[in-house]
Amino acid sequence: MPRVAYLGPEGTFAHQAVGLVRGIPGPIDAVPRRTVVSVVEAVEDGDCGFGLVPFESSVEGQVNLTVDVLVHDAERIQVCEEVVLAVTFGAYRRPGDEAAPTSVASHPVGLAQCRRYVHDLGVAARETSSTAEACRLVAESDEAGVVAIASPTAAARWGLVAMVDGVEDFPGAETRFVVVGTDAAPPTGADRTMFVLVPPHDRAGVLLRALEQLSGRGLNLSSIASRPLRVRLGEYCFLLVVDGHVADESVAGAFDALRDEGYSIKVLGAYPRWGSAP
Amino acid sequence: MPRVAYLGPEGTFAHQAVGLVRGIPGPIDAVPRRTVVSVVEAVEDGDCGFGLVPFESSVEGQVNLTVDVLVHDAERIQVCEEVVLAVTFGAYRRPGDEAAPTSVASHPVGLAQCRRYVHDLGVAARETSSTAEACRLVAESDEAGVVAIASPTAAARWGLVAMVDGVEDFPGAETRFVVVGTDAAPPTGADRTMFVLVPPHDRAGVLLRALEQLSGRGLNLSSIASRPLRVRLGEYCFLLVVDGHVADESVAGAFDALRDEGYSIKVLGAYPRWGSAP
């Protein structure tokens, strides 16, 4: 059974996203890991065939931890799939607990995405290592009025009941996850390519020139993140995602042209666009 | 005496950066605040004339919290100065404590930027709310072998002595801070302009077209951050910094042209480039 490492523990949004993966045939053995780095290491080391990590949120933007691991640390891994999950938070407590709220527990991201609700509750907030951990804490608490902000799945896993659903500040939020493995995915006709672009030393206009090479070949940019080269302030590399497969003539041609101009390119993978026909 | 809010507590890198500010005449009353949001609020509310917050690090990139406050929350404030601080961490303990290390305390960013040293110490790490707080903790501890990872300034403030200097993974790191006030700074001939660019709905190539407008007027881009519009995945606005003052014909002309093309632009300020003659 293929082993898929994910950012755990059990019941996280990443764990839910494992259920949406289509590119791995048959039943999956989902293996929780504590950090984004250790998910990627599990795949690099061969302990797991695949790994799944959050890449960007429609509210918080790209996940810097994931971007930095892909930019700086990834050696053997290839992004081979993307998965988009609708993200919603509810307020949950133990069955039978009808007391007025006395404290609220959640992961810092959960607290941040539900700032208004948490503020209106007006009780002390406690940060936990995951929303699943917040649910465990509430389930095992012997105090009344302790509230977890978490996903419906995590709450169900710990037998909690909803006080209010959909308590997030921005309803309709989504998170994009990426699946990493060690092989490239074949072209399907509706693909994306993720790559790191390191500009040549001559800096003026380097991003513009790169975008011109892509646009001149009809390639649409779907995501851009700038990350420091860690040498000097203001020197960046870029993590880009374009529509198209690295095996397509347009993508390969743009990469060749950029390399000729002194850019360095590290291809991190090509994979079917989420929502395209399987 | 002008009051300058900064990301506290006393002894943080932001506190040190207050000492580098040149645009506020006379002695300064430096006022610590607990979060980036509350620094900006102090200025918006009129409680402090100025505020100073970290904007980007040569190792960690743009500070998302600051970028989001500038993009989404800033109403009256204007960025009026930038300040660049060399960042170094040392390992500090109480005078006379010669015991082998038993634990290490620092802010998560300090622990992250000194990962190698912390790993080699091989003792338990404890996260604190600031590096200054780590120093206080060590100074007031009655255990032997407790080590703080902090700036030399924070260590001196708490009377600690250096075990090792310069324990960061990437020596030569710098952090850029910005000073916010309520007035624009006049042109000096060596300025920068910071602005938020929201692309028109027609999305293909919007970033490319914006960069062309800037580049066509000889404007060099010194920083770019993409932040989600919080509506749908893949819909971004951009926080850009270009060389030039918003009152310059080239900058004003580019903004006019972009507005004509349907972009929305919010100018966050113009200020002298760090390192240019005063």
C-alpha cells in the first residue's frame, strides 16, 4: 500500500486533503509527520512514496515554510499533483457542555482566520500545535466552557459538537496542497509546471524579462512568490507556477531561452491542474 | 518629544533600529508595543507620531504580518523612512555560569536563524515571545547552564555575557524596517515609493503589463510581494517598491497609465533610500 506522509496529526486539513488525491492508485496508508520539512524528508529518504503539504491559502497566501523547503532543500522530489480543499472552521465543545465559554483553543492560523469570532467571544485564547490538538484538549478537559476552533472533521474525530458553524472571517476560503513524489507526472493537456527561477546578477528588470519570455509563448502565470537568496537584502529568487507541462514545447522553449539569458531554473514538477478532467 | 512606537519589548532589533532613524529631529521617546498591528494603530490613533516595524529580512523575506497590515489595514499612515540593521545573534548566559548548557531560550525566529548552532548544542529549546524576553528569563533563572540566543544589545540590557558570538546560520543578515507617520516625505533625489497594486479583473499577464509600465519609464523594482485578495485562490494583489519618489514625473506617469488600464493603486509612501546621503 503506498505510504503518503502528511502534515499531521490526524484530523488536520492536510489529512482531509489526502482523501482528495487522485494520482495514487488504490488504498493509501496516510502517515502523519510533525513538520513540513519532515514530510518532505520522508519522501527524500524513501520512507514514504509520497508526501502532501499545504502550498497556499486564499487568505494567508503562500506558505513560506513549504516554499522555502521546495526552493532550498528539495533534491529528489517532484511535485506530482495539486489538491484544493475548501476550508471552514466551527466552534466546538464537549457534548452536554452548555456552560458559557471560558476559553478558546486553536492553532494560531485558526485563531487568525476567525479573529472576529474569537474577539467577540471575549475569553482567553490558547494556541495549540494544530486544530486537531485543540479538539483533543477540549475532549479531554474536565472544565466546562472550553471551546475549540477547528474543522468539522477534527471535531468529529474527537466526538465534539458544534456550537456555531462557519466562524471564519472570510467564508469560502480554500487551501491548495501539493503532493510530492519522486517521479514527474505525464502530460494530460491541462497541466501546471512549478519551478524556481534564479535571476542573473545583472538585476535591473530581471523579473520583467522572465515574464516576457513566458507571456511571449502564451504561458499564463498562476502563482508567484519571491524568496530571499539569503545573501543580501533585495536579492530574490522566485517560485513560479505556469499553466502548461514542462514537456510542452512552449514551456521547454521558455526555459531554454531563460537559461540562455543567464537565469538558472530548477523544475520542481509538472502535474494536472486541479479541477481538470481526470 | 516625538513618540515612536516600535515592536517591543525593550532590547528587540526593532528597538535598536529606532536608534538609526534620521528623519525625526531631536530626541525620541521610544514606546514599545506588543504587535505590528498595535504599532500601526498607535500612529493611526494619534497616540504616537511615528511607528517602526520590520519589513523584510535578507534570510526570511518579507514580513507577512507587516505587508498585510500595510495592504489591508493602513488608512492614514504613510511610510516615511527605511532603516537597515545588521542582524547578528550570540549565545549568552549569566556571568559566572560556566556549567555545560542544559537548555536554550529564544524567539522562534532566533531559533530558526541559528538552527545549526541550536542543533549542535543538543539541549531542549524553549520558545519565548522575543529575544529580549529570553535574556530576561536567563538573567532571572536560578538554574545553571541556561543559554539565551539573542542580540548583543538585548544581552547587555540584561547583564548577560557572551559564550559565543555570531551563531547565526547565515552571517551578514540584515533586516529592513520601515518608519510610518502621517505625512509624506519630500523628494531628496534618491527615494523609493511603496504602493499596493490591485490588477484589473482580466487576469492574464497583469503583472507583466504593470512591470512594463514601470520599466518603460526606467523605474527599477526593488521589492515585490504577492498577497492574496482573500476572495479566491490565485487572485493576488502586489506590494511593490520602486526607486523614485511618487512626486517624480516617471513614477506619477506610470501610476496614471496603470490606473487608465484599470489597475487600482494605493500609495503607501515615498521616502529616502537607506544609505543615500542625508
